[in-house]
Amino acid sequence: MQEVASANSRLQYWTPNNHIFSFPYANEVALDECHKRGIDVMFGWEMTEVKRDSINQKIAVFKNAETGETIERPFETGCINPTSKPHQYLIDAGLTDSTGLVDVNKYTLQHNKYENIFAFGDCVNFETTRTQAGAQAQNPIVKNNVLNYVHGREVNAVYDGYTFLPMLLGHSYATSFSHTHDYEPTTWNHFVPHHGIFSKVYFGRMLKSQLGSVEKYTSFNKDHGPPYGHFPAEYDALEHNEYLQGRGVTPEQVRHPDA
């Protein structure tokens, strides 16, 4: 829309939160891009209603998250992301924490109370950027740990928190963000500039990579699944896991209480 809308149009981003991304570095970069492009960022406003006025113009009603004040704004086109709410059956089963998300250990993805339950993807309760790449990175962790649990072996696969988010900068330009647990940037986090030939080349490579990963996950080929396909992923014992050692996390902090 930024490149094809009329010159006198105005793009605005409204959110009840005080940030765009929870990943602080990505949030800073996104806010800088919005400032450069003249995109209004409206923090602390929750959309409560969309209606039409007497001349059939669309009106959005917003409530201030702190004061409760309401305002109305006319608009032409809106892309609306409704508020996510927890599933009541998960709450009733005691699987969630105070956030309404499934209460798991962020390293093994095993439930903190129920030893035979694992979870991955958008439903997990730890702080992360919830992306397709994040769910895919968690997939082999869950697979290994479920199989180990079923066969009475130690739940030893450790998720390092890796997640990846492409950031589109125009019709054919992009950059990216990636981090591990506690929003620690990865080596290749935000390595692509926001303009020029490198951003354009990355846009094409990113699309090809995303398509390739989707094809792997939807191929229904009879193999061991990503990330390796022809052989299963293997993981060190918790006592020898270098990621845990580097973060000063002991195996006792990762093992389930009932293990």
C-alpha cells in the first residue's frame, strides 16, 4: 500500500500495546522505518467497533488502554487483527497459566505439570516472536522428546528459542529479524540493508526459502521430517548440552519434576 496508494493518503498503525514487536531491536527498527515513511503509529488504542456514519463512511472506534477515553476515526481500508483469547477447554483442563497459554518448559516444550503433554507453535506461554519459522524449529524438538518420553528415555532435546521474521519494505524489498530465547539476536539478525540491490536480492531468496520450507512440511514424504529428512535429529544428554551450559542452566532446571 505504501508504494501504490495516492499521494494524499495516510497510513496508520493502531495497537493497544506500547510496541510493534516484542523483540526490542526489531521494534526500534520498525519504528524508525515508520518515521521515515510518514506512517503514524498510535500506541495504547484498542479498536472496539467498526461502523458507518450517516453518509456511509466507515468509522473505527478506539478506546484508550489507560484512560478509557473513546475516539472515532474515519478510514477507507483497514487490516484488522482481532484480539487472541485462550480456549476455555484448555483453561478448564488446567493446561494454561495466567496468560491463557499452555504452560511448558521453554527448552524441552514439555508441560510443567503434566509430564505426558508437549506443546509448540503459537500456544506456548514463554516470551518469543510467534512465527512459522519458530514453530518449524520447535517441531523436531517435540518429535524427539515425545518419542523419548514414550520409550522411557530422557527428554533431552533443547529448543534454543530460534525464530525468524521477514520484514517487507516494499513491493520487492525486504530485510529480516531473528533471535533466540530472551530476544538474544542471532548472528544473521538484520544483516540485510533496507534498500538497494542487496535488499532486492534478499526479497527473492527469502520467498524461495519460505516456499521451500512449506513444501518440505506439506510433501507427505515418508522420511524423518525436517530438519534433516533422511535421518532423525539427534541431541546431546542434558548434562552435555552446550546451549544450556552457555546460559548457566542446569539439567535439573530443564527436567520435569516427575521425571
